[in-house]
Amino acid sequence: MAVDGTYVKLTEDQNSLQNVTPGELNQAIDIEKLTARRCEQCGQTLPASYTPPADEDWTTGIFGCFEDTDSGLTGLFCPCVLFGRNVAAFNDEITPERACVGHAICIEGGIALAVTTAACSGVIDPDTACLLTEGLLFAWWVCAIYTGMGRQLLQ
């Protein structure tokens, strides 16, 4: 048994489990949790493969949509098609058609239902209008998640 400040001398029967060379125990060791890079905002440990986003200037100006008229017109008149193309370009599991239909149902369908509800406000009884409004709020909440995942792929 060790007394404070002294070491116990091992007998020859007590072989060490490892071959320890003199001075080896005094070497500095790398503890990954302490030396790993951390996020500046939240302090979480960043993976070794993380590369910070490039701090580059924009390649187009605020009216850059006029340079690519095909994408500009598609985004103006049928945004679901443009959304479907963008999502499919970054995710091989999703086809442009599926992404377009999901966007059309959520966004364009919700807008059409909102316009119809507002236009028929005197025709539809208040309880039904309230139910439609609640449905729209829920649908737009789901749409925000759906389109947010697509935007995350683009980023």
C-alpha cells in the first residue's frame, strides 16, 4: 500500500502490462476534446472534415436574374419547376417532378386556397373560414420545413 508521496515497489512477480520506457509517462498527450476546433457561435466541436464557408463576393448583382432569362422567367411564372430542378441537382434520390409537385401542393396550392377563402369571405360561413385558415397556417408551416430542407441542400 502506498503512503502519501511514495510509490510502491513492484516485485518480480508483478510484471507490468506494457513495456514502459523511462520518461515515457511524462510525454504530452493529445486529448482530442480539448484541442479540437470549435464553432465560434455555439462552441460545439467541429468534425475534422469541416471547412468553413468561403468568404467570396457575389458573382452577380442584384439584377443578375436578367442575365439568365430562362431561370428568371421560370422562377417568376412557375417557381415549383425551378425548385424541383435545384433540389434534384443536389439530391440524386429526389426527381425534379417529385420536388416540383411537393412545392406546388404546399406553396402554390396554399396561396390559391388563401385567395379563394379571402374572395369568398361573405359566402363561406365563419366557422369554415376559420378552419380553412388553421389548415393554411399548418400547411405553410410544413412548407417552411420542406423548402428549408431544399435551401439547406443549395447552401
